[in-house]
Amino acid sequence: MRGDGRTVTTKVFALLGAFESGQHALSLSELAQYADVPLPTAHRLVGELVEWGALERDDRGRYIVGLRLWGVAQNAGRHLRDTARPHLQDLFSLTHETAHLAIRDGDEALYIDRIYGSTRVPRASRVGGRLPLHATAVGKVLLAYEEEWVREAYLAHRLEAPTRHTHVNPGRLMAELRKVRDEGYATTQEEVREGSCSIAVPVRLEPHPAAIGLVMLSNQGAVMTRHLPTLRGVAQRIEAAAARPQPAPVLRPRRATRHPR
């Protein structure tokens, strides 16, 4: 530890965190600026990340997420995603609407899986993407089923408003979250993207609760509760599948790379 007091590991995480913003490719100077590290330090650390395979350089000399890091990341939430996938496909087949699965990651909804419908609904997030809890139906469900102190801590901070329809009044939101918990579902109407609405229900899993939801065009908002029986049925199937014992994974040692003599 030296300089600004951050460890090398913290700086590496900051460099990798630059790609969470959704940018596909970043220059070395952009990475250094995002991570708040000197350019020579960024050059050294990014070089090591490239050597390991966490990052790669494209044909313009910019940096993109490497295949090795992408492969490692696929294991995040893999058990939940693999368990829920066939049921999420059922949800899509029965509703023909974009279906997704999310968990809470800090103060955001993290999307574990998503199946896109054929209707061109304004896209707000992607698999691996994050959105504010208070602006999404899955996020409201996740927040509603948290402990009271979690909700109070979340609502104590300034809430961003992606659209003019986003609910950001803490008192109104707290009342809405209590209603979500009482009724067992949440809805949004153009709160994260204008032109879309959403509905979601809880998936009661241990130790981390999840939520499944549907996104559709905003003109479907008045009738989207017709999907509630299907959503609840699919949620119960995911809960039952997750409760079944899973076989232990077989770990195979990685083969050493042979270098020509």
C-alpha cells in the first residue's frame, strides 16, 4: 500500500469496474481516469490484466473485457440461473413478454437472466446489468421483502429519477413497498424507461431472495396484472427446484500450458 493509500488489488478492481458502466471498449486514459490512478500505474496494471486474459485489446488499441474474465464471470449466479432458466423460458412461452430474473446487489437490482420478447420494448438493462431498486418492479419486490432497516437505509439516500414518472418521494415509496409486501407483487409504469411498464413477484430463496418479472409496452399497463397467476406459478416452481439437493461439482485441475522448446 502506498501513494493514495489504496492497495494494488483495489486499483485493479477499480479498473475492471470501469466496464460496469456499459462501455464496450475503453482507452488507457479513460481507464486511468475512471479508476483515479496515474497513467503509468494504469499502463502497468492493465498490461498485467491483458497478460492474464482479464482484458484484451481491440484493433483500435482500446481495451475490452477478455474471454477469460468473461468465462469466470459466467459462474456468478450460475446455480440460480441454471435452476431458473427452464422456468423462465416457460414464463416467456406463456406470456410472450420479456421475462427476467433479478437479485439485490447492494442498492441495485442485478439481472441474472433475461429472455427477450419479440415486441420492441424500450430496453433498460441486460444480463449482468444493474438498475435502481426503486425504479423497477423486480427491485421494488426485492426491497419490499428486505428487513425494515434495509428499506429505511435505502430511502434515506437521494433517489435518482431515470424518468419523470419515477417515484422518488421516500414517504410515498415506503407506503408503496408495504403495499407490495401485502399484495405480493409490484408494478412500474414508465419509471425506468418511457414506453415500458413492468410487473414482478418474489421468489423466496435462501439465503438470497430473488424476483421474476415481465416487461412490456406501457399501453399494456392497465391489464398486466392478468399475468400474476403465471408469475406466481413460475416463482413456486423455481423455489421448489432450488430446494432440491444439487450434486457436488467435479473440480478438474487446469492443464499446464506447454511451451515449445
